Amino acid sequence: MIIPNGTICAKVETGGGLDANGNPVKPVSDWGFQILAYIKTNRYSELGVSDGNSFRIASYEVLIDEQPFRASHVKLATKDRILGEFPVMQIEKMSAVGAVKILV
């Protein structure tokens, strides 16, 4: 059991494929339900600059209670702010402690 300090939502795509005439149909993206999570900051910097534009560099380690979890993108939030939307780098099942570790 984890001690949550935030939430994680997985991006879910539905639909898509081909219609009756064989034309492509764009899938619809939406955020799934919120899962309680422990979010730990691995790296955070607002010092990135490219072509005169500043950007934020961030990576997080997220722990959730053991459950099936598959996602390519997630949205992270703490109790007081939204951290952002991130691509998932790695998902690791940690059976010994009953958790799933997600690196974003």
C-alpha cells in the first residue's frame, strides 16, 4: 500500500480505424479515471532555453498500488497543482511490495 500525495490519469484512445467506405477515422483521446499515486520528483529545472524560448525539464517516479496499468501518456497532479502531461518511459511491476512503478 502506498501513501498517496497526488494522482495519475492515463490517456485513453477510443475509436479510430476505418469507416464503412474505407476512409480513416481519427481516434478520440480522453483521460481515464484518476488513480491515487505517490509522486517523487527525479529532476526538475526551468532553465532550459532553445531558440529564445524557455522550457521546463522534468522527470518523475510514480508509485501506484498493484493493478494492470498500460499507457503511453499520463497526466500527473498533486493536491495543489497539475504537474503536466508526460510520455511514459517505463512501467515496472513490483510484486514484492504490491506496487507498480512508472517512470515519466
